[in-house]
Amino acid sequence: MTKIAFPQMGDYYIPATYLLSHIYPNDQVIKAPKITSKTIELGTKYSPEFVCTPFKYTLGTMIECLEKGAQILIQMGGGCRYGYYAELQEQTLKDLGYNCKVINLVTEGETNIKRINKLLKQINPKYSKLKTIYYGFITMKMIKYMDTIDNYIRENIGFEQIEGSFESLKEEMLIEFSHIKNYHHLYKTYQKYLKKFHKLKTHKPDNRLKIGIIGELYTIMEPFSNYYLEKSLAKHHIEIKRFTNVHYLLIEKPKEYKKYKKYAKEYFHYCLGADASDNIARCKYLCENDYDGIIHIKSSFCTPEIGAMPIISKIANQYQKPILFFSFDSATSKTGIETRLEAFYDMLEMRKEK
């Protein structure tokens, strides 16, 4: 029996575990522990000093998975330096004495189905391509439904009448999602919870503050890496807009990027890598669509976002929209983040009153 694991990122361990446990029913899928300060310490200790923070986070979770007995680690690189990190992480782990194999399903931001099929077969020779297509379809739908629900939560959680109602209902939904039998079961479950979320009592004033969050994809999607920024904003009764999620990255991005490039053609002519070009267009969209402020977040040493930041600042200045930049690393102070957020929130409130 082979023990398989993958790095932690938000709630996406639910569909990832569902897929792997169904295409490898005779193997064990190990759930990565939730990211903690210990994870960061481990990843930082064994990472190059100037590597971007997601490398450290994922390396830390890999070490924790190996300590739980994992033999094969599955990694998915992005469309930037992160696309080349799997090989470096595998060598680092072997230098530390771990006997493991790292399989990188997405390299240089490219998804090659034939290559992925060959890699998945390496894990277990009894691997079934047809079974993978079937459960892969269900998994992609599950991700889409999770992201749709999350978008609704962001827009409304700051105005819930019963504290904790959105979070408790989401936890309940994720538990049911992890026990899905087939696509029909998934669809019925999704529709059931969609209705339940819409029935939750909220009070959204007309003059509410609206903030858009843009930035580096991992830092946006893993709440621990951005110090639960969305939760902090919701406590101030703010409507949140966030663009990046896994469904966007895997399915929508190729088509949407062309739209973004056309929409913001006066600001960039070439792809800046990862989500940087997209974020320039998103900044323009938020400025033109009545958002009160913008928050740009990234990990330290994220080259594409560093290149996009001057352009994003220029757009925000042109439209006279306040923008707050956060760069997160393993040494970021939570108190410093909260202080800057409070000041930003107060400034937006004063502008709103005027």
C-alpha cells in the first residue's frame, strides 16, 4: 500500500482527497496537517533565503506529511518560478534523508493531459484512466461549486445576523462533499446548500464598504499565509470581492486572460507571469465598478507581482482609489497587519462619509 500526500492549501484538500482516494482505492491518502507556525519554521529552515514564501509553506507541509508516513508527494507548480520548485523541493527532502518521490502535475503553468496520465500511472500500475476521467469530472465540479459558494460567502459574511452562521454551514457542506457518491449526489448536495446559504439572515446597508482583493495566487487562496485577511475585513462589515480561485486557474484563465489583456491594453502588452497581468486588469475593473478600496497581497520575493505593483499603483492613482499593499513572509507581524488594516478601514470610512 502506497501512502500519498499533497501540500495543504485552503479547503481544496477536500476535492483533492476525494479524487486520489477514488483513483487509488487500495492506497492511503494522507491529509496534510493544517498550516501552523511549526510548518513555517520547518519550511523556512530548509529553504533558500530569497525563495518566495509559498515554497517555504509547501516544503513545510511536505515534511509534516513525510513524518506521517507519506511516500509519494503530489505537487502542482504555477506559471512562475513556482513551476520549477518541485524538483528543488524533492532534492531538498532527499538531502534531509527522506526516501520519497515528488510528482509535479503542472510545470511552467502548463497542463499536459498525456503527461499527467503517465505520471499518475507511476503511483500505481493498476491505475485506471477511465476511472480518473470520471472522478476527475466530479472533482472539477466540486471545486467549481465550492468556489461559487465561497464567492457568495465573501459578499455576505460581514453582514450575517447570527455570528458564525456562514462558517458553520460551510463546515457542514464540506463534510458532505467529502462523502459524495456520484455527480448526481454532488449536484443535489450543492443545490441544497446553495439554498441554505441564501436563507441565512443578513443585513447589507446601501452605503456598505466594498473592497477588492488582488495579488499572488497562493497567498490569496491559503488563508494562513495572509493571516486570515478576509476574516478581518468581514469583522468590519465589508463586502469582499476576490477573483482568484482554483476553478479560475484550471478552467477559466486561458479564456479570461485574453479578455483582461484587451480590457487593460493601455497598461501592459506582454504577460508578466502568474496572475500579475490579470491583477492589473482587475485593478482597473475595481476602480471602474464602484469599489471603495483595493488590497494587493503577495508573498515576499514574488517577481511577477513586484513587476505589476507600479502599474497597479498608477491605475489606482488615476482613478483616485485607495490601495493597500501587503507583502507576507515567515517573519510578518500580525499586529502590524492589523494596525495597517485598521488605518485603511478608517480612511475608507471617512472618504465614504464625505
